[in-house]
Amino acid sequence: MSATRVFVARLAGCAVFDPAGDRVGKVRDVLVVYRRADAPTVVGLIVEIPGKRRVFVSIGRVTSISAGQIITTGLINVRRFEQRGGEVRVIAEMLGRRVLFADGSGEAIVEDVAIEEAAPNEWQVSQLFVRRPKSGGSPFAKGTTAFVSWREVRESAVVGEAQSAEQLIATYSEMKPADLANTLLDLPQERRHEVAEELSDGRLADVLEEMPESDQVEIIGRLDDDRAADVLDQMQPDDAADLIAQLPEERGEHLLELMEPEEADDVRMLLSYAPDTAGGLMTTEPIIVSADATVAEGLALIRRHELAPAIGAAVCVTLPPFEPPTGRFLGMVHFQRMLRYPPHERLGTLLDQGLDPVTVDASAAEVSRILASYNLVSVPVVDDSHRLVGVVTIDDILDYLLPDDWRSHADDDHVSRRAAARAQLKTGSIPIQGQPQKNGRRNANGTR
């Protein structure tokens, strides 16, 4: 095994390979146990394998550890990881922890942890990278940093003292929202809420959109009303509507009042539709342009990095106004068609004549059949006056088709679940009558 010292924060997200060079998964954390006198001992790695499952890989199964990759013997127990008493996750629980210097010179925050091979197949914590509190009144001042051994510090044990979540957030800064959502759900409940409090409004909104609704409600329930409203403002309107529908009605209405008026109006509109209709499934923020807009302008709009791929696959052409509900809907132009024409070509001449919009009361089954039959990733939704009010994307339909707990059970049966969803999508065989609704949104009359 390699004898290099490795800092744990650099291992987060590193690929794990078997001896043949095939990728097994990626590292999510390092698991240690404390000894009375010696430094904590590494017992294994928490590895995310396909299907978003977190499994435990014993340190004895690891043949090489470096900051770039991990190599194992190839023998991995795929049972879902469950933390046992006495075990500590370095990234989730040690980073950001407050420690006191044994010589009485003050305190510091742990920003990283180094592990080192002490003997064959035996790794232990060798050093801590810590930062002392900043001195001086300047907001730009930072505390001094130092490398210390485990014996030079002792952990603070002040009852009720919250651990700093800043370093943990920095460690996970490059994670995709779906991966960060899974990581947060693996944290102890109190630690999860500490991290949620420290995340920016936009980042927390992205993460909440990737969580099961019960966990969304739990986290939003711990936020004060002003912060919760700010986060809801950052969410996609359809996701915000689904979340608000799960809250007690009184709090949901209060949060809507605190949200930005335009965002709240979109959410209220979505809550007014039955959840198993195009109106209840759609997103209200498609790309909308005039018929006189050019191919160059259309391509510039879909290049925006924050745009979801399904939304950026086509632009909607309408008469003014160009905010939902728009003027009369004219048609859609798919980005592949735009690529085939010169930049100055008017989009009004490139409309997909074979695609008809669906109405807000169209069933989810009808929408799924259209998406599958025409190999589309989105379909426009219009009201009775043929005004564009939104689009239903393929991910909206999949979220509806998949079971409520699909995010937390993407393990052995994730392939069969997806196959079943694809089959339903192709046939449109969604059991509408008598089916328990996924999001339980309030209808226009206030009932669920």
C-alpha cells in the first residue's frame, strides 16, 4: 500500500477502482474510531457505488490510497452503509470541529485531517490542519493556520456548542446538487441542519429540489420564515409548489406572502391545478421569444449555464407579452433545427408544425404519450385562450411516475424501477383514477 500522507478533504469524490482498473465508485467519507491514547484509527471508507448507494469498504480491502484514486482488492460488500456506535465520519463530523491546544494557547477549527499508514493495512490520523480565530477588527483578516499532531490538541466538549459547517461546505463545494443532497441525508440530523443553515439560498434551493419531499419539509421546517421564503424564491416554481403543498396550510400561505410577488404568483398558479394534469406538472419558466428573433438570439438564450438541459432543448415562440401567460402561442423551435440554419434566420420560419401544445387540464398519461411518441424532452402547455403558460419536461413526468421514495431506494431495484417507468412512459399507462397523488397539492378549492 502507498505510504503517502493523504488529506481527507482531497479524497472526497475520488474514484475507487478494482485491480482490473474498472471503476467501482467514488469516495464520500473516511470512517475512524477513537482510541484512548493513540490517534483515531481508520477503519474504512464510505464509497458511493452506482445507484447512489453508500457502502462500507474496509481499510483491509484497500491496496492503495492517494489524492487521485483509490485501488481496492475488488471484493466489496454492497450492503448499504450504516454507521455504528463509536464510529466517526471525518468529513461529515470532524471537519469544522473546535479543538483546544493542549498547552493552553487557545482554540482552533479543524479544516482538514491527514491520515497516514502506520503499518500494513493500518491507517490512522496523523495530523490536523487547523485555523485559529482571526485577530483584529478587519473583516478581511483570517486566523493563522497550523499543522498539529493529534496529541497537541483535545476536542472541545462544550455542551450545546454547534460545530462549524463552513469547512464541510467548502469540501463539498464542487458536488452536483443531487450528490450533495444524498450526502446531507447521510449526515446526523443536527449536523444536516447546521449545514443547511450555512448554505447559500441558491445552493440550498438546488439541493432541496433533489431531496424526497419529507426531507424537504423537515429542513424547511427548521428555517425561519424569512429564510425559508428566500430559498423558495430560488427554487423552480413547480418544485416550490410541491414543497409548499406539503406544509401546513397556514405556514404555506404565510411563506407565499413573504416570497417575491412574481415568484409567488407562479407558485399560486401551479397550486391551482390538479397535480396529475399538465398544469400541475409544468414549469412556468420556458425560454420565450418573438417570431422576429433570430437563430443567433435563440442559441444565445439556451447557452445560459444555469438552464436545465430539458428547458434549453427548445424555445417557445409567441406573440407579446413574452411572460406566461403570454400572447398567442405560435410554436416551438428545437435547438437542433436552429443549428442547421444561418444566424440571421428568423425563428418564426422554423416552427415545428407537427407539434401541438397540450392544455392545462391534459392528463399526465396524455402528456407522457406525446413525449414518448414524438421523442420529445418537453411539450408546451396552453390555456383556453391558447396562451403559453409553461412546458412539461421529461423530468417532470419521471418525477411523477417514479415512486415517492425513489431517491432513497436507488439500490438493487433501481434498474427495474427505471424500466417500469420507461414502460409506463411508452404506454401512457399511468393509473390516474384512485392513485394516491405524489405531491398532495391543494386544488383551487383549497382541498388536497
